[in-house]
Amino acid sequence: MTVSHRAARLEVFPIELPFVESFRHATSDRTASDSVLVKVTLENGVTGWGEGVPRAYVTGETQETMLEHLTGPLAKALFGRAWSEPVSTGDIMTIGQRLPTPNGGNVIAGNAAHCAIELALVDALLRSAKASLADVLIPASSEVLYSAAITAGSVEGTEKVAKRLKLVGFRDWKVKVGFDDDDARLAAVRAIIGEEASLRVDANGAWTVEEAEERLARWSKFRVETVEEPLGRARRADLGRLRAKKLAAISVDESLVTEADANALFAERSCDLLNLRLSKLGGLGATLRMATTAHAEKLDYQVGCQVGETAILSAVGRHVAAHLIPKYVEGSFGAHLLAEDIGDRPVTFGHRGVGVPLRGVGYGVDVREDRVMAYAKSSHSIDRGSLR
């Protein structure tokens, strides 16, 4: 028998949660998480939590546009119908399709806002059923293997971070590039991690196609396996020309936001991998659908993350990665990056970058509301009866 529920209350919390150290790449330098957390309370009193991370240079979103969308069209859709408890992967993939994806103005797609409310709703529905997401997205592996990520910085700083991460035993490594000292930093990283480790670079759209060709040809000595977002969304049409050079596998990230983006990339056969980030793509359903399409197109993909994700998105990413077994996985930085996480238990990787599939109701993480309030810049609440 299908069990359905109505949402009674929506609460939204833009937060500012400091990092233990800054995270830098070619388009940004971040010192704190700017996630927006969402809490949905059902009529039966059960609550669920979601999270979205706005990135103006990716989806065009800010905390302000997310708040506008969450308390406007998304709240109206949330309260406008009853929601069935999910019992299959298909159910998970369709819940979000019943919520709108706002856009307009500078917003390409309101995917971070959509992700936040979808995750909160799914969490609440799973908790009502006393079920775990792992009961619906069945893990296909007993472990998730995360990549090491090295942000931009001095050569000396890069060496220090690489040596520290080498002790963890990571197999896969990614280095942020797009700076004058890239050669020296890559040389230092390759010398530290050894010849067997996989190495990829992420340019965050910093180059022209000519610059990308010159750098990747020069870096063949470092055995760069994959280059992520070499050209940026505005120069996406040049990706096919770069891919034809076969200097490294091409991964797309900021160039892949909407289904229209995906269709264009598939039609042009201009990439080898997709970076599937939950917040960027709009949540669980959109990410799972994109992975299904990638399989059909015979493309690899990674389950990525936004810098500064809290335990909520880290936990959902873990479930998705355990279910899909992607080529690479990023995320679950937790206390490695955040001054304090908002979950009741760590959702971080361990030795070799291993994370185990999560159990427990919902996503397997209980949110500490006292910590949410400690880092909330504001709070906004809407009851179903107050929305007309």
C-alpha cells in the first residue's frame, strides 16, 4: 500500500560555516561554506533536511536567489500535493520532477535550490517509512573510494598538502590548475604520489583551446590522465577540437548544468567524462537520470561535490556513489575542511580514501540543529496554511 504525506512547514537557513583553510581555484577563493540548508516538516511531525550550494559562476545562483526560489515557487509546489514514500529507485528519480526548477535573470537553472528542497523532502519521506536511502538506492559496492584534491597555492604549500594526503593512501588525485606555477606544482605532486597514482587536473574554465593544447602537451611528462573543464561554458563549442588532440580525457563540469547542456555535449561527442554534482544538477533525481543517460552514451562519470558541503550532501553523495560505482568520487571532506560539521556523526573518508555505505533512517545522518543555528545568517519559515 502506498503511504502519502503532506508537508506542513518549510524552513530555510542560509549559513556561513568557516573552513579550516581556504580553498582556491581559477575562478574563486573560498574561506567558508555558503550552503543553504532546508528543513521540511510533514503533517505527521517527521522532519527531513536538505542542502544546496549556490555557485554564481556555475548555475547563476546565490544564497539570495535560492531563498527567493525556495520560499516562492518551490514552497508552493511542496505544499500543493501529497507525496508518496519512495520504495524504488524510480520513485527517487521522479520526486524531484514534480518540483519546478526556477530560472530567469542571471540564473541559468535554480538547481541548488531544487536540490535542497528535494533532498529535505526525500529525507522526511524516508524517515516516515523508517527506511534508509540505502534501502532504495541499493549499494553495489562495499566501499566508496574518494580522490585527494589539492587546491591552488604556493609550490611549498602544495608539497606540504600532498605529503600529508599521501599518508592517507589515496589512489586518485586531482590538482587545481590555471596559474603561473602549475608546472612546478604538478612536478612536485607527481614526485610525491609516485608513478602508479592517477593524476587529473581541473582548470575551472581558465584556458582557451590553444592554451589547453599547449599545457596538456607539455604535461604529458606528468601523466595527466584527465583534464576537467579546460575551456569553460562560454567556449564549450571548442571542446571537440581539444578532445580530438587526445592529450587527456576531457571531463565537463561547469559546462554541464541542464539536460540541454547534456544533449549538446552528447551530440557533439566532445567529452569523455561527466562530473555529476548533486547541487549543480538539481538533486538526487537529476543526478541519477544523468548517470543513466551517460551509461547509454557510453561515457564515464564521476560523482563530484561542491566545496564546503556539509554532512547532508556528503551523505547523499556517498549513497549515490555506492549505488553507481563511478570512475572517480569526490567529497566527504567534513572536518578535513569545515571548522565544524552539522551532522551528529562524521561523514568523512578514512584510510586510502575509503568511505563505507551509510545506514540509518533517511540519509544516515541526524542534523544538529544547535549547530545549524550557530552558523545561520538568517532563518525563514513558511507554514502551509500561510501560503496562498
